[in-house]
Amino acid sequence: MEKKKLTSANNCPIADNQNSQTAGQHGPMMVQDPWFMEKLAHFDREVTPERCMHAKGSGAFGKR
């Protein structure tokens, strides 16, 4: 069985998923890191379903 490789959205291999480019040893993350920006964009565009406040179901009491 072939071991799966981590790839970006355009199918380029990713060498390291845990580290990002920073400005200095304890500096902020740099915007020029393409894998970090892709991960951030994917997280920001993730769709979360809205909650249904008054859902009708078989377990509800009362008549409608």
C-alpha cells in the first residue's frame, strides 16, 4: 500500500505541515508563506451550517 502524501489545492507536494515562515525566531508569521496562506484561506471559507431554532420533528409535543 502506498503511503499518502500531503498536497496543496493544486496538487503540489507539501514537505512540512507543522512549521511556517516567521520573521525571526519568535516573530510573527509571514504572509509570503504560500502553504500557510492556503491553509488560512481554506479555514476562513469553511461553511458552517446555521442552527435551526424551531425544527419540527417527530419528538415534538403539541399539535400543528
